[in-house]
Amino acid sequence: GEIGAHMLAEMGCTWVIVGHSERREGFGMAGETEDLCAKKCKVALDNGLKVMFAIGEKKEERESGVTMKVCAKQLEPLAKLLS
């Protein structure tokens, strides 16, 4: 999250992870939004990187039965950006 996609590509990296829960949660500060994760994914793809786009629910969300709703919400901005 703190290094540019072009730098990773120049170093020979081929894969990146975008949207990891720890980045979304923010380490006690404002985390990365769905929109920001989507934009990061697009930048990585535009720089020739392959992306593992991480999505998922919290334990409480899973237990309350809203897993698919949460995951769909996380994917929606990416789907719009890439279509």
C-alpha cells in the first residue's frame, strides 16, 4: 500500500494484493475505502501487475448472515471501474 505499482513492476514483481482486511480496517486510523481499493487495483493492472483483490466479511457480519452483501459492496466499485 505504500509503494507505487510502477516501482513494483520495475523491481520484477508480478503479483500484488489489494484490499487486505488490515488495510481496509486502517490499523486504528481511517482505512482504505472500497473506492480506493478499486482505484489501486486499476493502477496495478495498468502497470502490468496481476492482482489478488481481497474481499471478506468480519466475524460479526458472517454470524449475522450478511456475508454476500458485504462482499458485493466491496466488489461493486471495482466492477464499475473495470467495465
